Amino acid sequence: MAAVDALLAASYPALLKADYAPSVLVTALPIISRARPELLVCGTYYAALRAGQIIGAGGWTRAAPEGAKTALETAHVRHFVTDHRATRQGIASALMQHCLGQARAAGVVRMVCQATRTALPFYQQMGFVAHREIEVPLAAGITFPAVLMERYL
């Protein structure tokens, strides 16, 4: 958990600063830059390692990020991140391909994602289609702008 926390805390500020106002990041980063214990133990959250260091992480769940139940054939991309010093090296693509393959093998036919503005091109490259901008509820009235996306497997 500490290693994923460190990756999120180092990478999200660096990666998101070009696409979000400082006023948004100052409230959202303390919340989104922390590993979610329930994801780390769910069995469908993965890490990419290089020389023993986590350089990428992400996964999928059948439950929506807010915890809502969804249709059995639908799953949700969860908390993807790549070390900001190792982007564009295929790390996130390899993690996503693994997630999509595992989800497909589990009977999932539709994958939904709440993408950051920064990650929009990545998800489009992975076959996701953007539907609309959304406000993701974080805590105590704090929301985070994102893009609702989906792809069929």
C-alpha cells in the first residue's frame, strides 16, 4: 500500500497539472493520491514493476467507483497510474490489456471508465469512447472533473 501511495502522490500532481486548475488540484489531490485498500485486495488490481519498484498500477472491478452495483456484464476501470517519469513506455497499455483480457475472461462485455482529462488520449487509444464530462464526487462536497468513457470487449 505504501508503494502505491508513493506512486500516486508523486505522479498525479505531475501528470494532472497541465489539465486542471490549481484550485481543483489543491482539494482533489489529497483524496485521489491515496491507494484504496479495497482495490489493493480485490484480486483485479495489478502493479507493473521495474527493478523491484512499482512504476504503474491499475485494475478493474464490477462495482462502480462510488460502490454502486452495476450489471453483471459491466466492469469499471479503477485508479490507473503510471510513474510520471516513465510515461509513453507501454506500461499503462500493458496493464490495460491485462485488465481487459482478465475482465473478458470473467464474462465482462462492457468496460466503463471515469478518465481524467489528462488520460483521455490514452483511453481513446485503448478503444474507449468518450460520452460526456462528469463531476466525480470525492468527499465532503468536493468533486473532480472527469470524462465518462466506455468500451465494449
